[in-house]
Amino acid sequence: MNGDVKVTQLTASGRGAVAVIRVDMAGAETSGRFDSCFQAANGMLPSHAAVGRILYGMWDGEDVVVVRVGEHEWEIHCHGGDAAVARISQQLTVVDQPLDSLLLERVDDTSEGRLETAVLEQLLKCRTRRTASFLLSQYTGGLRRFLTTLSDQEDAATNAAVLADFLRWRTFASHLTTPWRAAVIGQPNAGKSSLLNAIIGYERSIVFDQPGTTRDLVEAELTLDGWPFLLIDTAGIRDRASNDIEAIGVESARGSVASCDACLLVVDSQKGWTNADAELLAAIPADCQSVILWNKTDLSHGGPAPLPQMSDATKIIETSAIDGIGIEDVITWLPTVMVPSSPDDAQGLPVVEALATELADYADDPSSVSLHDVLARWL
Ligand SMILES: Nc1nc2c(ncn2[C@@H]2O[C@H](COP(=O)(O)OP(=O)(O)OP(=O)(O)O)[C@@H](O)[C@H]2O)c(=O)[nH]1
Ligand SMILES: [Mg+2]
């Protein structure tokens, strides 16, 4: 035991095929350390798993199975042998400190200025290793180097081009700390909640064979390809909700579409493409990426139900929440369309919103803002 994390080996010590370690984090300030050591194959954070949930994944390069056995307790099933057990125990106990201080440790030899403090604030909000690595390279000099280049640059035209290249990563930079939002929308009973469950790999939403089951929004965080996503299950969108509670759910579903980066429109292939589906598709904002999930294809025994004829290039994925058909394609589609490209390591990134706004104002109208003053405030 070290600090407030208790680590106990449940199996006998010595060589064995499998060792079981029980971890009690009741006294720990955060389970962030556990989350950062273990990468579940389905991307779920151990601290987000329901009690009883079994997760398969990697712990420092080794295959392990993690079971959440209580509010603050987990069991880790790893390769037998004292060395493997000792390594995991040591990582959990030595690292028993908030993720924030862990990151601070990694970066505390860097000189602190207003810029670094602001980047550090963002770094501490990162939920995945991939996003944290971008923030870390900005913190350890990337952003400062970019601003210095800008201040050394005399030629206004070159500066404008350099700034434009920097600012085009603004949306990407904001998602390093805020997940991309994807709404699962569709007619009642189309299979939205079932698909969300299949995608995130566990039963987060209530599934029922009556329309109107999901009355409110259910959100689930997941990591795909190292990027953070928030999947939002919505109440079936229909014109007239049958009662008040449902009506509130339907209303928030419409709202969530408006604030989303992507929309997964679920259609019951057994009912076929209806006018209501066409209206829903048309209501998706133009700047929101969309895909039609042609669901319940496992029921198409007499041959596949005909796909809707789309006049544009709308992507359609045939799915079955029951058989898992197409789920892999959905999981691949989301990060591919949301993050089609990412900057290289050396690129300065607009990870500090206040600074990005000042530089964008200068880029919009160089005569209204003094670049020299902006840089002097941050460097
Ligand atoms: N055979 C089959 N049944 C499915 C599939 N997806 C969902 N279902 C069933 O369809 C019914 C409705 O599923 P839900 O996931 O609750 O549908 P929903 O769109 O969330 O419904 P609301 O929340 O009421 O709008 C349930 O009985 C599911 O088991 C599928 O791919 N194949
Ligand atoms: Mg539902």
C-alpha cells in the first residue's frame, strides 16, 4: 500500500498462468492514474465502466483484463509471475497522485510564463494520450517558437500566410480538450439506443421494443483513434410527441443536432425510407457531417431491403445493432470524417483560445490590432 491506493494480490505469489490483483482506490483523489495506465480495446475508461463490466485491453504493453468490482474497486487479471504483478502494483501506487500533478511533474522544468500557464491549463483537460501529446509539444516550446517566428518576421504578407496556416487548426485545437459531438438521431424505435450501445460496447442506454423509450439525452464518452468523442443518444424525433416528458426529450434532440459536429441518422430498414427520414436528413445543418445507418439489416431474410436513393453523396452504412454488422465501419467513419488530417509535431497550434482570438482579429484587420502588442502580452 502506498498513499491511498490499496493493491492486493489475490492469487498466490510465484509463477502462475494468471495473477489477479485487487485495487482499491477509495482514498485516492482521482482514478486518473488507473485510466492512464490501462487502455481498453473499446476505448472505454475504467472509471467510466459500470460495476461488473469486464474490459479487455493493454497495460504497459501487456494484455490484461480489468473488471470493475465496486464503486472504487477493480480487479486486474494479468499474466502470472511476480515481475508482472510487481510492475502493475508499482505503477498504481507510485503514481497515486492526481493526473494534474503527474503532468506537472513531466513539464515542471519548463520556464513558466503567461503562455505556458495558459497551455498547461489546456493540457490538464486532455482525456487521451494522443491529444495530450499535442498539448505537451505546444507547452514545451512549440507555441512559443511559433510566436517568436511571427514577431521576428518583418514581411506582412509572409506573416499573414503564416498566421492563416496557424489559425486553420483552430477547430482541431479546440477539440483537443473538448470532444467531437456526434448525435444519434432517427425515428422512434429505429434502433438508436441499441446502436449506441453496440458502438460503445456496453449497455448505457435503455433499449425497449416500444417507441419513445429514450426520453432524455444519454451521452457516452469514447475514444476513437486516440480522439475524444461524445456520442449523444436522443429521443426519437417525431412531429407530435405523445406526452410531455417525451416532448421535452424530442425538443432536446432537435437542440443537440444543432450543436453537433456529426449526425448518425438511424433508419429502420424494415420500414424503409420515409418522408419523415428525408425531413430529418434535410434538417441536419450543412456544417455537420452525416451518415445514414440503415439498421436492422439482420431482419432482411428475403434479401436486403433496398437502400434509399440519395441524390447527393450521402454516406450509407448498413448496420445491425443485434449482429454487430457495420459497427466497425461506423467506428472507422467517425474519426475519419471528424479528423481528416492532423498537424505535424512542429506546427504551432492555436490551443489558447484568448490568444487565437487576438491573432484572428489581427488577421482579419491588421490595421485595427497591433501584432507587436499582442505578442508582447503573451511572450
Ligand atoms: N433485429 C434487430 N432489432 C433491433 C436492431 N436495433 C434495434 N433493434 C430492436 O428495436 C427495438 C428498439 O430499439 P431501441 O434501440 O430502443 O430504439 P430507439 O431508436 O432508441 O427507440 P426510442 O428511444 O424509442 O426512439 C428494440 O426491441 C431493439 O432490440 C437491429 O439491428 N436488429
Ligand atoms: Mg432510444
